[in-house]
Amino acid sequence: MRMNRIQIEDYKNIGELSFIDWSQFKGRTFIITGATGLIGSNLVNALAYNNQEKKLNIKLILPVRNVSVTKELFRWTEVKINFYELGTKLEIDEPVDYIVHLASPTSSKFFTEKPADTILSNIEGYRALLDWTVTHPVKKFVGLSTMEVYGFPKKGHMVKEDELGAFETMNSRNSYPLAKIACEALCNSYYTQYGIPIVVLRATQTFGPGVKYDDGRVFAQFMRCAIEKKDIVLKTPGLTERPYLYTADAVSAILLAILNADPGQAYTIANSDTYCSIKDMAQLVADEIASGEIKVLFDLTDDIEKLGYSKTIYMNLDTTKMMKMGWKAEVGLKEMYKRMINGISSED
């Protein structure tokens, strides 16, 4: 896989954002987990691209599941990368400045079918990195969490960072938000007990160039329908409402959090302008992305949770805390779809 022109545009734009002081990254070393995932790969590529353009002498350390696959993914880059197989000891004998922990399952179907793996992989991943950091001080540790920790807010309510939800523990689909809440508590515990400068970012659903064509999440299903000119068939009424986030905007939030976020704090990242229901997003794709050539149809099922879908939520997220640092999401929902689709067929 190589970068495509859409991604290169994104990385160039990130390099020109006024709220990111790239000079502070000069000569810095990063540990980044989840580097082959959607946000992780875009973060690595953004750092590598701007490292080359700005002569920053950045070094990346990537613990990954498959070293050979990851080397191929980032073969174009001139940045210094050390690869480690996940589960092996990080034999690092040099200072590390920043840790960005992004590794986690992301599929609702996986959460439902493998709840034990969902919980344990999250907690064990955090514990391994946090334990390492106790004896290897860093300038900042950024962990990625999820909007799902906010539970089931009332319709019309703007959710702030101190309003976590309650979850039924006997529901396997809740393994994901419960795991993330546990990981956030673990992060705060290491911050309090050991002084690790950790920041939690709670992200909404994120997409853009780099999404795999066969991705199972709802935005990718809609994308395939638009490309293949097939009607969108919803298995639920599509009443869930949430904002979305473009990949490059997620990367810029991570970079700003590394530089300016207060340790021991959680920040919500989302583009408030994209807030809509799943039904409305489906209609937008049918009308504006597929130019009215497809329709939105319904094939409702009685037990949506068996299919991996969560209950109806109204996740209207307040991003004021993050925006006070100067961060701003740049790309709206329609453009997110256009850039995601263009990215699939425009390899550089």
C-alpha cells in the first residue's frame, strides 16, 4: 500500500495548521501502537511526511502484530522506524518523548462475539505500556478512548467530559465501552500514583481515506453502496444520532494533545457540524454522493444487538474543551465521503 494523493493533501494541510507547532517535534521519538489501523496509519504517515518536508529527524517505534506487513505499509517513508512484534519486550535503550496508544478492536461484531478478548486486549495493552512508562519517563502519553463511554444521553443534551454513562454488565456488546472506561480509570491511576503525564482523547466515529473497502462499519457500508450503485438497506430505523470526525482532524487532535493538553484530563474530539442521524447520513449518501441513483430502504429486525448494533443513542458531543486549545475540525460529512471514496482510487 502507498499513500494516495488525497492523503498527501491531508498530511500537507496538517503540516500547515496554525495550532500545531511542528518545531517542538524536532528530534523527538514516538511510540505509536495501532499503527496499521485507520487513525494510526494516518498519524504515522502525517509524521513521516512532515518529517521529510520539515527536516525534523523524528523517530518512530511501532509495536505491531505483523512486522513484515507493517514494513510494507510504510516502505516509502524516510523516517527512522523501529518495529516490534506485539507481545515482545520493548528493548529500548534511548529516551522516548511521546507514546500514542491507539491499538484496540473497533468492530461491533467483534465486541459482541468476543467480549472477553475485547476487554482483555484493551486492559492488557494499556497496562503493558503504562508499566513500561513508570521506569521510562515520557513527556506525554496520549490514549485513545471512545464516545461510547458517555452511555445513553438524553436527546438534545450536549454531553461534556464529566458525564459518563452506566452500562449493563450482562450485555456482551457493552464489553467495549466498559473496557474503555476501565482503561481510562487505569490511566488516571497511573497519573495519580506515578505521575505519568497521560491524556485521554474520546473520539467519535472516524473515517476518511485509508478506510478499507470491506470495512464492516456503517459509514463504509454506505460508501460501498454509493460506489456500487446499490440501494442502502437499513436494519434499524436509523434513529441513532452522533457527530463524525475526519481522519486528518483526528490526527491533528492527537498532535495538539501531545503538545498542549493537560495531563490527567480527558478531551472529546468530534466535528459538531456533522451531527446527524444514521438515517439522515444514509439519505445524504444516496442523494449527494450517489447523485440520487440509489435509495434508502428498510429491512427492520427485532433484535438489533444480535447483529452487533448498539441501542439507539443521541450522542451530541460538546467539544469546547478541546477547541479551547485552538483545535478545530476542518472537514464536513459530505467532504469526508468524497475524500474517502477518492482516496480508494487515487494512489500516488
